[in-house]
Amino acid sequence: AHESGIHQDGVLKNVETYEIMSPESIGLKKSSLVLGKHSGKHAFKEKLKILGYEVGDNYINVIFEKFKLLADRKKDVYDEDIIALVDDTHINQSNHLKLVSLSIMSGTNSKHIASLELDFKGESKEVSGSGNGPVDAVFSCISNVVGFSAKLKQYHINAITPDSDAQGEVTVKLEHLSREYTGKASDIDIIVASAKSYINACNKILNLEKNSNLQEGVSEISISNIKGI
């Protein structure tokens, strides 16, 4: 098993670089590349191929950077963690609303206050607010920035892996103007995962509103052309 980036790169190019005996000679089926904070980009890209992802160089740079941050915080990185990273990165591409930073002040005898920095349509927005709990405070802050308050229909947390330092996967379902929107995100911090999932759902609402406005614009142009004729 190899975790060091230098070892992984060497073995991928030529297995004999670091293995003086074959896995079969000691009862194993094959060698394994252990992904951790010492792993290199070559091994990470190979792991993505094994998981069924074919990604370009620019895209893999973004995912690999997130992977290194996760590996610094988490002892063991599982396949499920990597899949969650890829999915989150894909979901957050070209969105109107993105999370930049988040901090929480919370406790048994204190008020729950959230402070967020968000990127909303290319502009930095800093907002603070309180709530009945840290998650409620975060959701209120996001609602203030986007300009609408959707009804929370469902909130669910699931551990991606069994460890105590596992990533939490949060799913939210929002109702806005009689439509339901589901958001999903993961992070080792469940408050951050909650914020990302809520933002994911809000982006779906914003995207639908943008598409609706474009369609209305096209209809108005068509009507104007007919009147001109």
C-alpha cells in the first residue's frame, strides 16, 4: 500500500520502482493506493478513473485542492468522501450563490448567531443573523441575501462514512411558490454542509427564475415582431 505522493507516482509509472515483491507473492490480489494528505495528484486522478470519473486538468485542480483540505482534517478518506467532493464541485459550478466563509456563535446559554460571507451574482455579501439554533440562523442569513424565504419541508443529516470524523451529508427540501426544490451537500462540519445544501436548493430557485425571465423576454420579443408585421 502506498500513500506518499512520490511512491504513488512511481508505482503508477512502473510498479517495480518501489515494490520488490508482487502482491500475489504474499497472498494479496493487488497493491492499493491509500489516499491521504501525502497523496499526489497522479494517484488522485487515477482514483477518480477507478470511480468512473473522467475529468480535465482544470477541473481536477479544483477537486484536488478540496481533497487536500479534507485530508488535512480527516484521518481516513474513503471513496464515498471523494464522490461527495466531485458531486459538490459539479453542483457549485456557475451558480448565482456561493458560500465563501461561515462562523457560528452558539452554546447552551447563549444566543445562536451566524455570520456569513456569500458571493451573490459576483458581489461579496456579508450578513449576520440569529435563530433558534445554529442551522436556523444560517438559513435566515442566506434568505436575507437572496431576497426570499422558502419554506423548509425537510432537513436530513446522514454520515457518509462510519468514522467519528465522517463527513455529514445534509439534504434539504424547500418549497417556494408551490414548487419543491431539493439541495444536497457534504462537509466534515455539518453546519457548513447545511449551509451548502440550502444554498444548492436556493440556486435551483434562482436558476428557474432566471430561465422564466428569459422565456418571458423571448415571448415579448415574438409578440412585438408579430405586431410589427
